[in-house]
Amino acid sequence: MVAFGMAQIKLLVPDLPSADSLLPLMRRIDNARYYTNFGPLVRELEAALCQNWPGTQSDSRADLPALQVVTLNSGTAPLELCIAALALPRDSHVLMPAYTFPATASAVLRNGLCPIFGDLSPDHWQLTPAIARETALKQAFRLVMPVATFGCPLDVHAWDAFAQDTGIAVLMDAAGAFGSQDIGRLTHVSFSLHATKPYGIGEGGLLVTRNAELAHRVRHLSNFGFENGLVTAVGTNAKLSEYAAAVGLAQWARWPELQARRGRQWKHYCEHLAVVRGIRLQAGFEKTVIPTNVVISLSKSPEAVMRLLGRAGIETRRWYYPPLHRHPAFAKYSRANETLPVTQRLASGNLGLPWHNFLSDSDLSCISKVLETSLEETHR
């Protein structure tokens, strides 16, 4: 056993391109003397993603509008700028889950809007169109922001139908779902390119939509609102640099290899966790869909289990704990349901396990064995 806090099996370890693979792209930047402001590498990266979007059920029907990809400098920027581009009236309400990263709510508040925190489906741990429809009968809102929790893809067809039926805009926070989240006809999708995400480049983000006008507005806002030398809207500086685009292109060249490795590892992880009694996994990852974070649900607080895993050198984390409505910055905002029972149960019992490309099979075996022993000890 090792001292608590001295993790030998890390929770997250980024897997980014090597310096050698970046050198040819760095030389292209040197030769062009173009470093930012929608440079050639940024345009190349956006074009590559548009042409070969890595969805699990890519829909190439001729009647679908063309895919639009806007690169940005963080995973929060697509949320903030898409909301700004929608130009909703000030103080409009936005429905979102309380079980998510704070950026989902802060993007709303920084645009002068008000969040409404909704509950989750008990299996996929997501705010669903059914929950949104039920909430709309009681509270008015102009935008809904479902979250692809831990990389579990959202049902784009169901959300497109919701947008069509209600006229309410849908912005998906799919921060960690690159490679599994498809793009609908009416919904807009935000992705994070943070170093620990499936397609990590260090820092960056994507707004992906089939609405060309909205994509133009987001790109416009990302460059201070300049258009033909005049500021026509109040924007910010959220452009992706050429250096970040270089990492993006090098990482894109590795994408098939990265996904194949993650897929094999997820299969092995499932085999190890299948023998551990007393845990429940999030639904939605049963086939080819790979999670961004491996999270287990326990029947009671995981603090004792965390301590035992920590003593064995296994790093863990309580993701999205506490849920947003329990944070001081968000506590005053309304809830679709006063108690949010599913959110409360998940937040109080969920535990994130190590998950990255450098876990060995012996690491996975160690995690499952120590976890099983820890659960037995805490239930005595």
C-alpha cells in the first residue's frame, strides 16, 4: 500500500502528439508568418473536420444542410458565443441539467440569461427531451442545453423533433463526446478540445451546426465583432491560434489510432468491472461508444471507498459534486423540480475512476480488485 495522495494510477493523463510530429506544422507557421486570425492551419483543420466528421451514425443524406465547424480557443467559448449569437432577450430562461460542469451555467449567466436546473434520466444520466417537454408545461424557457454526460451521446433525432415541435433552441454541451456525438438538423453542438478530452489539443473548442448563418455569427463574435473593419456586434477574442491548430491537425492524423486504442481499452475495462458487485455503470456505452470518464454509481457516499483506493495508489474524483444548484454562485436560480431526486442520488453516490490511454491491463485488474475489496470493507 502507498500513502494516501501518492497516486500510482493517475485519474487522467493526456495523450497529445509528439514534438517531432508537430515540427513540420511549426515550420509551415514559420514560413507563412501567419499566427492567428483564421490562418491557413485553422481553415485546414475546420475543413478536415467538416469533410470527415467522426460521428457514430454519420448522416450524409443529401437533404441535410452542410456541416459547419467553427474552431475556438476553449471549450467554454462555443457555449458562450453560440448563446450570444442566438440573441435571446435578456433574462430569458435556459433549461439545463444541474449535473454538469460549471461552464454550462456560467455561459448562460455571462450572456445575461437565467438557468433553470432540470433533473436527469436515471439510466443515461442526461436531461432528455421528455424532461424538457414536461418542464415546458410549467415554466417558460427559450433555450435548452442538454449535456452529453461523461461523453454519452445525446439523441439528436429526438432533440431535433423537440426543437421542431416547440420552437425552442437546442444547444448541446457535448464537451467530452467528440467521436460519438452526431450533429442534427436543428440542434447546435459544443465540444471541448481540452487536453484530457478524447480529441485533445491542450485547449480549444468547436461549435458544430448545420446553420450556416449561426456559424458565421459565432465566428464574427470570436473576432471582437469586427466585420469589414467595423465592430457590428459586441464580441470577444476567442479565435484558435495557428499553433493550437497545428496540434489539432497532428492529433487529427492520430485519431483513428487513438479511437482504436480507446475502444480496445474500454472493452477490457468493462470485462474487469463486470465482476465487481455493488456498482452500476452509466447506460449508453454498451456497444462502440466510448466514455470520456469512467464513472460508477454506488448506493451510498463513496468517501470511504475513495480513501481505500487512494491508499492503494489509485486516484479518483467525484465528478460534478456537488451539483450546480448546490454551488453558491448558482444556488439562487430556479429548479424544474425542487428536489431533483435523480441528480441528488447520482451526485451523492458517483465516483470517477482512472481512465486514459496509458492504463495497462494490470492497472485495470488492480483497479477492479481494489475496488471490490474496498466495497466489501465498507459494507461490513
